[in-house]
Amino acid sequence: MSTAGEVDGRVSPGVAVGRVTPGAAAAIADARPRASRTSPADRAAQLATAAEGLALEEGLHALTLRAVAARAGVASSLVAHYAPSMERLVADTFTSIVGAELAEVRAHAIAVRDPNARLQALLATLLDGSRDDVTGVWVDAWSIARRSSVLAEAVREQMTAWHSAIVDALRAAAPASMHVRELDRVAAHVLAMVDGLNAHELVDYGPTGSGLALIARVVERELSLPEGALTR
Amino acid sequence: MSTAGEVDGRVSPGVAVGRVTPGAAAAIADARPRASRTSPADRAAQLATAAEGLALEEGLHALTLRAVAARAGVASSLVAHYAPSMERLVADTFTSIVGAELAEVRAHAIAVRDPNARLQALLATLLDGSRDDVTGVWVDAWSIARRSSVLAEAVREQMTAWHSAIVDALRAAAPASMHVRELDRVAAHVLAMVDGLNAHELVDYGPTGSGLALIARVVERELSLPEGALTR
DNA sequence: CTAGATATTGATCGCGTGATCAACAAGAGG
DNA sequence: CCTCTTGTTGATCACGCGATCAATATCTAG
């Protein structure tokens, strides 16, 4: 709007209509059937799903207005309409993905009765390499979070949630005499190892699948469990 | 020069001189005194230094032709002239930074006579937070390596180098009865924890400085050292 | 002192990014 | 059936990216 007359790269100096005719330049943009009119809540959910899938498949870096729009079959301006900014979209998508993973893993672990077996299930699930996509999102997040305080905040929240999930699993398998402080320490140890080992596996470093043995060993000692209690 | 006539954003349809006059459009690009003519080796070294500084200060993501050129006080095309591609520049810069860090830390550790004190010095140096910039480069590298096999290869090389440096330090402090396989296992454990804890610290997660205690505890046990041997 | 070799440059291309906004159209309420 | 709210769109802007190449400027060998 305003400043009239820029069309086709050429400037027509005399034209000062006061308002541009936007369609005049005619560049094909999307060539897509118009998206059906939907309730804001549904559309927001659909865009979130598209963003999550994209991030899992291509990484957080792949979250662009146009890429998310294409995956949802929608104009890029619609994505911008629903997301206040890309920084927020990235942070929210991270939270959704990681939050869902935590809920899923937690549910999977809770289904196991025996505390030792449950702890083992939790650790094994975290390290079996079946969640490389989520691990990739974590690593992307640590990297991007250095430049995005919004994402950094989201990352800290999810790490705290994971920490307490690990503490829960540890407590059930630990002797009652263990204090909260000790459980926190062991949980921090486990979380650091899980994150480190997963980052390593992401670049195909180290013998695959050896991670569980490493962690199980130290956790068994810390919780005074018999050797091999967490590796069957 | 070719395809004539594009100047100032306007297209003069009739002009078909066969060759363009490239300078005609006159857009200010750099406004910088011409860089002194230098030997290729010196210039390459200077550009590498600029790239390393930039990566340490702003992350591997900040490595662009134009950013490196600006820091070196040189035209961006000169950077492109010396680097076969940005992917290579990024991988080489990563290798330089991390390789230098390893050499430095190694030298610092070797200067310590007592094996236990040396091991402690190594671990403390890795975790004291004074190398956040290098940690950032590591995290960026893990993230980018997923899309760059060139960088992934460089990352694996440096991880292997670090692994053996840690093994060296462990061996000196370990009982002679420990086998190579055990030392490898403990080193893998330490490396995973260092990387995990450093990633955590990068987003300000967790109590600062608690990392050394965590690692020292497990290493003392694994090497059959007296409790507190690595924490003074 | 000149001529050749080559280090360095500026311009340009084609593409991708986030953001913005008037215009359009589809469904809901009267 | 018509009106109005609002979900949706296309075009556009200003920017930054890696890469390429003819032209230029400088150093050096003869």
C-alpha cells in the first residue's frame, strides 16, 4: 500500500495512484485449493501437528512459515496469523514434542509393576535409539536456545520435568533410607548421561546400545541394588 | 558480462549489447579499504582465525561468507575463494577450535605430576564453565552434523581424540590391574557425562559447579581410589 | 622499468526467510 | 435470502544466504 507503481522490477516514475494494485505483478505463489474454513481451535491444533511432524522429521531448524504451511496445506500467511512469531512457534513445538514424549515414556514405565523392572524399562526406553527424532529435537533446542531466551525457558522446564520423572522411578527402587538430596544427585547423574549418550549416538559415535550398561552399573551401585539388577 | 541492460532494477528492453557493464548499477557493498595483497598461506590462516573467533563468540551458525569476510576486513568473495564451500569451512573451523582446546587442556593436565591430581585437573577444567564458548560450538556441531556428513565426520574424529585423552589420564591414576576395556568403559562414561552436563549448563540448568562432584564420585569408585581423592 | 601472474574485488543471480496487509470468500445469524 | 463476521489468501517488502565471474590492482620476476 502506497508508493505505487513498482511492478515487474521496473519503476514507472509517473504513476502515483495512491494505492498499489497488488495483483498486477502476478507471481505464482502456492497453487493449492483454498483451505476449508475451520474453527480457530481446530486450525491451531492442525498447524501444531504439522509443526511437530516437521520438527521430528527435519529438526527444529526446518520450522519455517512456508514449510509448516506447505505441510498443513495452507497459505504461509495463515501460519503467521496463528503464531505470534516463529520463535514462539519453535518453543511451543519443542514443548509439545518433548512433553508428549515424557508422558508416553512415563505411561510406559508406570505400567510395569516391579520397581526395579520399571526403572530398567525407563532407562532402556531412553537409550534404545528408537527416539532419535526426539533426541535430534533436544540437540537442536540446546543449540537454538543460546539465541532464544523463549526456547531456553521451555528447555529448562522440560528438563526439570524429566528430572522429577527420573527421581520418581529411582525412589521406588531405592532403599527407603535414601534422602531426597541423594535421589536428586543420582537423577542429575542419569539425566546428564542420557543426554550425553544420546547426543553421541546422534552422530554415530560409540558402540550402539552400550549406554544402558553404563548407566545401569552406576545406578545399581548408587541404589545399593545387586549387580545386574537393572540389566536382567 | 552478458545479457545486457539490467541497471537500477529497471529493465531496458531494447538494449542487447551482448555484454553487460557490471559496475553501472553502483550499489554500495562494503566500503572498505582494499585488503593488502598477501600470500595465500597467510591469508588462509587469517581467515581461519576470523572464522574461529566468530564461531566462539556467536556459534557455528554465525559462520557465513559475509560475516567471516567482515571480521577479516575482506570481500566476501575472497572468503569463498579460499573455502571450497561453507560446509567445509564450518567443519574445518570446528576441528580447529576443538583440536586447539584438546591440545591446551592436555598440556595443562600433563603439567601436573601426581596422576590423581592430574586426573582431577582434567575433569575440573572440563567442567568449570570457563569454556562455555567451546561447549556452544560442540552443541552447534551435534545439531548441524545431522545435516552435514562432512561435519559429522569431523565431530567423530574429535570425540575419539578426547576419548583417548581421557583414557590416558585414567590409566595413570588407575590400578595396573585395570584392563583397556575397563578404561574405555569409564572413559565413555566420563565423556558422556561431561558432554551432558556441559549441554545442561549451556541453558543454565542445574546447580552450577556440581558436575565435578558427580563425575569424581563415580570415577573414584571405578578406579578404586579413596573417596574424595579427586575432590581434594 | 616493464610484463606477467595472481590476489582481491564488486556486482550479480536465484533462492529462502519472517512479517505485514488489503482483499477475498465461506459460513452463521437474522 | 441476505448480511456480516472472520478465517483465509496472495502479493509484497526488506533482508540475508552461498556461489560465481569478469575486472582490477598489486606484487614480483625478468
